[in-house]
Amino acid sequence: MNSIAQYFTDLFKGLSTLWAGMRVTGKYFFSPGAIVTQQYPENRKTLKMEERFKGEIIMPHDENNLHACTGCGICEINCPNGSIEILTDRVANAEGKLERVIDKHIYHLSMCTFCGLCVKTCPSDALAFGQEFEHAVFDRSKLTKVLNQPGSKIRKEAK
Amino acid sequence: MMSEEIIKDVIVGEQEDYLINLGPQHPSTHGVLRLEVCLKGETVKYLNPHIGYIHRGIEKMCEALTYQQIIHLTDRMDYLSAHINNEAVSMIVEDALQVEVPERVKYIRTILDELNRIASHQLWWCAFGMDLGALTTFFYGLRDREHILDIFEESFGSRLLHSFVCPGGLMHDVHPNFQKRTKEFIKYFRTKLPEYDQLLTGNIIFQNRSKGIGYMSRETAIGYGVTGPSGRGSGFSCDVRKIAPYGAYDKVRFNEILETEGDVFARYKVRMAEMHESLSIIEQLIDNIPEGDFTAKMKPIIKLPAGEYFRRVETARGELAVYVVSDGNKTPYRMKFRTPNFSNLFVMNEIASGYKIADLIAISGSLDLVIPDIDR
Amino acid sequence: MSSNIYDFSTLTGSIHTWLSGMMSSGWVIFTEMVLVGLIFLLMYALLGLFLVYLERKVCAIMQNRVGPNRVGKWGLLQTIADLIKLLLKELIPIRKSDALLFNLAPFIVIICSFLAMAALPYAKGLQAIDFNIGVFYIMAVSSLSVVGILLAGWASNSKYSLIGAMRSGAQIVSYELSVGLSLLAIVVFSGTMQLSGIIESQANGWWIFKGHIPAFISFVIFLIASTAEINRGPFDLAEAESELTAGFHTEYSGIKFAFFFLAEYMNMFIVAALGATIFLGGWMPFHVGNWEGFNQIMDYIPSVVWFFTKTFFIILIIMWFKWTFPRLRIDQLLTLEWKYLLPISLFNIVLIAFIVLMGWHF
């Protein structure tokens, strides 16, 4: 007799636990407001990445097409993956002295792991993270970018 | 159970053995793990894990990188406890150089550790439910995990592999919203955890699937070095946060969750309870973050004094130990990671043979394996 | 009692007379068969595609997602796009597989579910063939599909497929019993196996209400057992994607896979339609005792609508099961059947026989 009672209590307990689970999914079925999906390509206009979002490395230029990179190469040394290459020139400045200026700051996005060491260690704060995240391209070579804009110059600090 | 027989079978093998390759591409091996399973009907006779499909040589790569650069590689071992891995390497450098880390850093690191642990356990919950065929758990878990990842993204700029810790402190300070959003998350997640229990924990089918399955005795756990929630499910007290507190763990009150049953359900219960426990740890710390600097003064080029250094931390999956041999250069002479999943995987033959193939999936799910952590 | 405004038999009858006027009786039968076959083929494809869409949408909303929403309005054309994709995909031949059986298996599965459609009453007067053993016929053909599944698993020459097929064999053979017994309960109540007869017997109330608690118990058992019989979650052991990747149809591709897929969903429809017919009154409108006004309003809803509403209600319940529960293990599955469902339904049927004998039902 006892075992029969046990049989039925087990049965009803089991059924009630099943019902508890069904209540959860059922509740969400009738509350479409709980949908969390973001409709990505549609919300592109309103999509705002966090300000610290690590999308890619950029070199901010001001309105006069000036940047802060001195071409010291610390970012290149610090990069664990070799995704930064710096080509420098020596150009005579106004006083006739040879000065190192940056020719090309080459950034291989395809190799970058976004560890942030280049941005952190840059002594002149020339690098920053950009919010761009749509990096898909059809040609791998397009992932190699030159960060300094053509014709840009180093910003001389006002003394 | 019947281990000698199994070993004999593994070596000899029989003509009529029904061998199945579970993986490297299989929905339930969560990555590229390959289990060579020998079946007798539906019952697993023995199994033989094959690893190395995602071996990247992280330990060897570390020998060519400076200590700051190594951090970003540790992200990619156990990607679900990336922050905790980072912290292990940072702490070993701090130990070696005898740098005193600011209190603020310790607090923030501990909070992030626990957030990371919750996120990891949430993902485990999703995947474990899915292994057992409850597909809806996957989306509920990911839905809640998104809140943590949003907090991470706001502060570090990345969601999964955030190389946020650096030797001496943090890369930069946390976002001003950090405290507010973390508190919001705690409140939110407290309302969602009972749902997890209703949907899966209490479910009679789930309980039948997990209770008494994959029994691992305390001796087995110690013998194989199974740590973390998997080991604690067998009553093996192995929480590094308790044994050797680091960060701000000595300032908070929390329980080490221990279950003695040693089956799949015990491991499940440990992880579910750890989520509650982590929430309470964060609650104790979040309002008391001291003001201060976010990093200690460090030299730009870190050279560890020649010698051997060892440090261990508790990741979401168990004990991660880092061992460094330095010859005084800026790169380590030898770097060794003792990753938790490596040990946790190899106990599988012991605990899964004799059960059904469906149980094998449940057991591998309950061990919460992250394959890149095994292969490194 | 129910009105005849939506009776399809006048329509089908007039088509028959029109055809008879044009050709000899043999050709009439042939033409009608072709017509019915075409209609069923079309209905089969459309319903199957719609069910796939419905399933994806229902599970999406349960999981806080949006579901298919790109192709067409609300993603309505998504499944059609999927079908086109499956049609265009390569049929991969498996080395060392039994080519004949491998190719035959999807057809067996789909033909079995197609056969069952013929006997279902979709509306008043809309039934292709009204067997006097309708319940028995549907049971028989729907359980034939296990042959196709077993063949698929065996002929694929894949270890996963074989395990899936073997599981499916054990599962369907045992759950067939409970489905049969739970249907038998209503057969005992109504005293006929003819589906139209069973529906007629529910004119004054559906069996789930008239048959007291035993009828409700057999309805619940029917729901559980038929979910298992059509290999759906939580009883989807034959597929068990997390264990056996895809079970018996692991090795199939292209349209042959689509056949399995479509048959699975149509089996769900057939089971739900059978449940609606037997327990919920089929196309009979919902009537409450003496509320004449209410009953008349209910009569104005066409019988087709009644049938499909009830069917989709049961389909939703079956989907709700799948998206909530974890999967059972094979031994637990058999335990559930042999220790719980079968004894309960056996006891239930004795109880029902007693009730009917004493004339206690309405």
C-alpha cells in the first residue's frame, strides 16, 4: 500500500515540477515585450558603441590634419603580434636639423588582438581606439591600414 | 570502477568493439575535443580523450614575449575566465617584484573575478541544459550573461577577451557607471535565478538525468587533480580563494560550496550555489571600493629577478597555477600553466565508463570543459 | 443539431455529379483520385512549411527572440526559401552505404505520414475516405514510419545513425501501445472506430468533457505518448542532436533530409489532428448545455476553423513540451512507458469500460 502511495506521490510531484518549467516558458510566450534581440542592420543608425569600445586602432587627427605621433616606435615594440610597423623618415626642420618624422604608421588589423598595449604605452597619446566594428572585407590586403593620413604632420606643442 | 579492465581494453582493444568518435566536430564537445568512445549497446565501455586539436603553443609563445604581452595570451586559454587568467600572471609579476598593489585595484579585480565567474557559470548553465536537450536554457542564460558583458564592454571596451589587468594594476580605471550598473545587474539577476531553478533544477526529467550519474569519489577527485566546482561536487575542498586568499578575498565573507554526492547533480548544485555566493561577494565589495590609483608604479620594462615563481588562482573551472622560471631577462625563461580543464578532462574515463552514452554527454557537460584551456 | 451551412458534402457531391455527367464511372473515380491526391500534396507541403515556420516562431518567442523575420513579412517566406535551398543542395552519396535502402527510407517515412492524412476529417463532409476502422488505420500507417527510420539508420553505414535508429525502434514500438490504449478509451466511449462516427457522438459535448476524469487521463497519456511516437522533444532520442549529432538522418542531405524533416512536422500535425478529432470533437463546434444563443453563435464558425483551431492548440502544447524539457534517457523513456503510462492506461480503460457499462457517461 505504501509503495502505491509512493508511486502516486512521485507521479504528481514529477508532474508539478514539469508544470513549473512550463510556466516559465509559457510566461515568456505570452510576454513578447521580454524579447531582447537587437535587429542589427536596421538599428545601425541608432547603434552606439561604448566609448571605450576597442574596435580598431586609430590615430586621431585634428582639423589641421595634424597628429601627435613622433614615430618613436614604442607601440611597435610593445605589440605582441607585430601588427604595427612604423616607417620613419629624417627630414630637415626649420632650423636645418634632421628630425625624425613618421612616414607611414602601418597597422595590420588582421593580426591585432586588441590588447591595448600600444594605446596604453604611447608616450604622446597619438593612438586611440576607434568605435568602428564592421571590419569585414573581401580582400585581406584591405585590412592593412596606414593610420597617418596623407599629408598629415606632427602637431608641435605650443611652448 | 573496473579501472584495470578498462586499461587493458584501451591497450588491447577488441575486434567487435563499437568505437565511436565523439568529436572533434560534435555539438556537445564544446569545441574540438575528440572522445574515442567504446560502446557496448548504449553503455560506455571506456573512453579515450584525444586532445591537441587547438594547441597553439601558448607556453612556448610566452618565452618570446614580455610580461605585459603575456597577459593577452592568457585570455585565450580559458576564454570564459579571461580576467582571472590575466590576474594570475599579473600577480606573479607583482610577487616577484614585491610591488604592493593599491587597495582599489584589489577590490576591482576581485569584483571582476566574480562577475567573470558568474558569466562563466551562466554560459555553462546554458550549454549544460542544451547538452541534456533543454534548448531554451541556452537563450535564458545568454540573455542574462549579456548584462555582465555590457558592464565589461563599458569598462574595458571588450566583452570576452579583455586584457584589462596589467602587472601592477589595471590598464585604466573602471568606468564611472561601473558601480551603478553592477548593482543593477545583481538586482536583476537575483530575480532571474529562481527561474533557472524552476526551468531546470527542479525538473523531474533533469533530476533523473543527473542524479547518481557520473559518480566521482573524493579520492578520485584528488587523485586526478579535479579542482573547481567539479572537485567540490565530490567534497574535495579546493577553493584557492579560501586556502590562499588573494585580491580582496580575505576581506569578504563567503562560503566554500561543498557537495558530497559527487554526481552530475552535485556539480550542478555547486555551480548554481556559487552564482549566489559570487553575487554576495560582489555586494560586499561594490560599495566599499576605496579611492586611489588604479595602478602601482611600475617600470616600463619589467624584468623579473632570476628565480622561480609560482602562483595559483581559482578560475571558474578550478585551480589555475602559473609557474615562471626567470633568468633575469624581460621575457620568462619558461612559463608553465597548470590549467584546470586538463585535469578535469582526464577523469572522464574513470567516471563515465559504465554509464549510457547520453550520460556521457551529461558528465562532460558537468565538468564544464573549455577546450582551448586543455590544449593551450 | 449543428447547422449545415458549412457542410462540404454538398460541394463534393456536386463536383461528383458534374464529373459523372462528363465521363464514365471508372474515369470519374480516377479523376477524383488525382484531384484529391493533388490537393493533399499541396496541403501537405504548405502545412509542413507552415508548421516549420510556426515552430521556429513559437520557440523564438519562448526564448525571448524574434525568430525568422527577414524573408517576407514577419519571415513568412523563410521556410519556402529554406525549401528551395534544400532542393538545390547536393545529395551526398555515402560510401559503402546500401544505396537502395538509403534512398528508399525517406520515401517510406513520408509516404506513411501521407497515408494517414487521407483518413482525417478536416471539416463536415470533408474527408477523403471514411473507413469504418479509421482510428485503427491511422494507428497502423503512422507506426509504419519506424520502418523507414530503421532503414535510414541501417543503410547510412554510420554509427550515430544506427544508434539513433535502434533507439527509435524501441521507442516507437513501446509508445504505440499507450497511444493505442488511450485512443481505445474513446472508442469504448463512442462505440465506433469510424472517425466520422466518433465526431457525431460528440455533437452534445466533447469526450474530454463528457468522459469524466478517465477521458482526461487518456488525453494526457495520448499527448505524452504521441509526442514520443513522433520523435519530438523531450523524447527526441532518435535525433538527440547533442548526443548523436542528428541520429538517424545524420548522413542525409538535400531533399532527402527535407523529406525526413517535413515528415516529422506532418506527423506532428497528424497526431494533433487525431487528438483533436477523438478528444476535442474534431470539427464540432463548442457547445455548452442549454445556452441556445451561445451555441448558435458557435455554429456560425465554420467547421474547418474549428478543426484547425483545435489541431493547432494541440500542436502548440506539443511545441511547448519540446522547448521546455530536457531530453530523457533511453532507459528512463522505457521506464516512463512501461511503469507509468501503460499501467495507468490499462487501468483507465477498465474504468472506462465500467463507466460505459453502468451508463454513467453523458
